[in-house]
Amino acid sequence: MDPTVETVSYDEVAAIADLIKKKLVDTPILGIICGSGLGGLADIVSDPICFPYSELPGFPVSTVAGHVGQFVVGMLGNKYVIIMKGRLHAYEGYSMAKATLPVRVMKLLGVKVLIVTNAAGGINQDYNVGDFMIIKDQLNIPGFVGINPLRGPNDERFGPRFPAMSKAYDREYRKLAKQVAEELGYSHYLREGVYCSLGGPCYETVTECRFLQTAGADAVGMSTCPEVIVACHASMRVLGLSLITNKAIMEYDSDLAANHEEVLETGRKQACVMLKLVSTIAERMVI
């Protein structure tokens, strides 16, 4: 089957959601996706119930270091949440429909708001390693050639055929994130910009980085945009946060090279900051 047109049926998603629902004590209204090295957020959930992806029927499994591969459901502050400890990527061999299946499952479980985090390279040369970027918009490069999680027949039970993406990242929640960061003393880490998603798994060339900078991207990664498209399709409100784990290489003769261990190490170093930021934002959200 052509992976660009593979679809996931409503019944398949409902079967997974029903299996999870049987073990829950409440309806999770907030979903959180943890990026590379940021899965520690799931470890601070109280009374957790874990659902390994491998035990869910027809569910893809995470194969990337730093992505454990399970749903964790429980209380995060004053919210009953479902957290993806490990996301899925198209470069692992999954179709866009399969890679974004977890977002559809969240929707059928009752999730109304999605917080999506990621590790990203800093295209904007004013950004520093360890900064956090509030995502205000996205640049979905694979979508330019039709690689889109909504490709194929549309099921209106998921959402409309032509969802608008101009307001994908909720303005109210972006404002809240800035307020929380300032109150916590994290303002010097905080940026706001455009996240660009590429297919991966290779890191970008110098010319590609320069092209993305010209196109208006501030940070680049290999995830998030497809998940946010599906979330918007399902009428979820979205807040996106990128941890800048490395600076994009913009000079042809540079001796530097991006690597995944650098990404994970920055995630480990900034984990406590990210945990405090996201958990406080989640607690303050009005849903």
C-alpha cells in the first residue's frame, strides 16, 4: 500500500479508545505529547495508568531513543490528562495516518486541548541551545507535496474535509504560556516563532537550513505538524512548545554536525525547567 494514502478507520480508532476507557476513572480533557528527551513529564503524573503501545490493537510502536512508547493517564495538578510518553514519526516507516493515530484516539477519549512538545534545531540565529519556543505557526514541508495525514477519504466523525490551519496554535494559550514563563522566571529562555517540520530522519544540510530561514522558520524538527493538523481537524485547541536542542549549521565550512545524543542531552539538562513550565501551564488552563 502507498504509505502516503493509507488511512485509519473510525472503527479502528474507536476500538483502541474503548479498550483504554474501560480502565479510566475519569475523562481526560487534556492531552500532552512528549518530544525527544522530554518524557519525564509522564513521571510526575499521580495515580498513573500506563498503556504500552505494543498492547493496543493495531497501534504502532515507538522505535526511537528517548521515546518510551506508552500512554500514561492520571492527574497532573488539577487536570486528568493523557500523556504520550514517546511519539511516532513517519520516518520510522509509518504512514502519516498511522503516525497521528494517537491524536485521534485522544479525541475519542474526550480530549479537548492538546499540548505538543518537541526537540528542535534553532534556525533563528538569535536562539540559544536550551531556549523554549512557543509555536505561533507552522511550516509543514511534506504537505507541499501531498504528504498529509488527512489525505484520503474524509470521515466527518473525525472532522471536516477542509479544516482551516491559520489559527492552529491557540492565541489565548500562547499568552498564558508567556505569563507562566515570566512568573517562573524563565523569560530569558522564552521565544515565540514558527516551527518547520521536515520528513527526516537525516538532519538538514546547510543549504536546507538557509532555505528554511528565508522561508520564515525559526526552528526545525521531524514531527508535530502532522499531529497538529489532525488535532485541528478534530477541533482541538493546541499549544505547542519547542525545546531548542541545537543550533542549525548555517556555514558550509563548519566542523560542527547535529546528532541525536546532543538532542537528548539538552532535553535532560532542561527537563526540570520544561516540567515546571508545562505542568504549571496545564494547571492554569481553562478548558
